[in-house]
Amino acid sequence: MRHLLLLLAALMGLAATSATAEAETRVPDRIVAIGDLHGDYEAWEEIAREAELVDDKGHWSGGTTTLVQLGDIPDRGPESLKIIRQLQSLHEEAAAAGGEVVVLLGNHEAMNVVGDLRYVHPGEYEAFEDRRSAGRREATWKANREKLLAFYRQENPDLSEKEVKALWIADTPLGMLAHRRAWSPGGELGTWAASLPAVVQIGTTLFAHGGLSEERTREPLDAINGRYRYALGADPLTDRSVLEDPLGPLWYRGNVMRPAAPEEGGVSDASDAPPPRLGRMEELELVLSRYEAQRLVIAHTPSMKGIVTELGGRLIRVDTGISAHYGGPRSFLVIEGDEVHAFRQEPDGTWRQQPLDDGE
């Protein structure tokens, strides 16, 4: 399926565009941080209201608050487009009120841009359906008939044209072509994703979707963000390997966990073993010192019991499995000066402030 999607992206020949977005350098009185949403608009809407970011009509009511949404809006749920559209509107409304909406680049935004659609919910395609969807799909078949026949016959040369077309229709639900056009490099949402920073610093707090490794923080944040902006660009010859970097800010989990040590005898030659990495605390302290920061806020690795702090309160994890797909508690973090507070919705629907007990 992924190879088919990459073929489609090449066939569609998207035009190149570019955009950038940088977070403000001011230090707001109030910051609200929200983790992975994964297409759950209802959860996002309730959190935003409880955090006093939006009113009953969905318009910005946060005043000078800065909202930081830490990425992974798409996949696993059906309504990521609806969330993105509202965040785009709130970005303008917040700016007019003296506030700010910052959305970070997550690994799932990057996956959508490069055509890795393993976790796309069928509802995501349905969100792009319109009265032209069937005609668009038929026109794409006709325009690329020979290439599609060759593609499907790689595995079964005996397929008839009718059988190939039936497979193509099954693999291409209505709305998928518009979804791919929007998310592909240079498309509307691909360009939007390219405008999102991978790392943001607000005052003495760093924010990244996955985490920050020692190896990838040896340069200024502008340089890190520039690498990701370039990798999401429209040029088909662009090197996009950074988007899958396990030590990069989209994917890194080393701030939360370390792989288990190899069993005795598992390494035949000590010279083959990679040099030992810093421990979690040592690495975090080094990363924070490089940017004169006090704490790092991350998402990506869920804490199903709610928002937690670790490593002496210097690491805060805000991915709590918010979306219905995971079934974790809805939550948000508030930073006001030196005060940090976490809020979680209880099973009975009530909200309460959650103690931030340091796990390590």
C-alpha cells in the first residue's frame, strides 16, 4: 500500500510552495501544553474549554495565554482535519488578543507528508470527500491506467484490467486522493506541516514532541528546526531521512526510557559495542544547559495515569493517551511563572488538579 501511495504522489505532480512559522520569544504569563490528540476532536474541544482557551462557540478566549500543542494531531482518529482547521483559526484569533498558538511537528504529521499512512483512520479520508471525489478517482484511473496496470500485475501478471481496476478502487477510497494531495510535500497540509517547529523554547521551558537527545542538540534550535523545514519541502529530490531519525526530536524516547542492556554473552567482541550513552539525568541536564533551560516538556510516549514529572521535575510528559483510540485521561498542563500544574479528567467526567509527583 505504501508503494502505491508513493506512486500516486509522483503521478499527481504537486506544485511547490513554502511557508515558515516561528514562535514568539516573549515569555507569557500563562502557558497551556496539550499532548497528542490523534484525531479526537471531542477530546480536544473539551480540553480547550476546560483550559479556558476557547468559548462555547470555539473561538479564542485565552487572552494572552500561549497554547503549545505538542504534535501528533493526525492518525488513529477520524477528525484531525477538523482540529487542524480550528487551530489555524485560533492562531489568528489568539494573535489578535495578544496570545499565541504554537503547534509542534510530531512524527505523525511527518509520516503523513512522506506517505506513510499505516495509521490513517478511514474517517480521515472521508473528511476530504466532496461531490468531485468519484470523478477525480475515475480521472486518475484513466490518466494513469497503464502505470496502475503494471503496478498491480507485478504480483499477479494474470490480473485482467477489470480486476486491477477493482483492486485500485478498493485501495483508493473516496477522499483519499484529496487527502494525499493536501498532505503531500507542497500540498496545503504538507506546507502547513513544514511550517511547524520541531522544538520550541519559551522562557526556560523547552518543548519537543518526542524528546531531545544529546547528539541532536549540539546546534541552535533555529538550525534544528531548519533541518525539518527543509526535509518537508516540496522538491521531490529532498533528503527526508531526518524525518525518521530515532535520535531526532520527533521520535526520540531516550528521555523516558533506555533500551535494556544486552544479556551476558550477547556481544561477542567488545569492540563491536557502541560507546555507552549518557544516563537519562546526565543527558537531560546537558541538553537543558545548552539552551539555559530549566525543564523539558514532551509528548509521544504515553503516561496513561496522567501527566507526570520525572528526573527531579525537569522532565514533564504530557501525552496521556488523550484520544479515544487509547482511552487515556484527557489532560493539560499549565505553566505560570515558576508554578506548574497538571489537570486531568476523572472517569466521572469531573476535572481536578493532579499532583505532580516525580517518578524518578
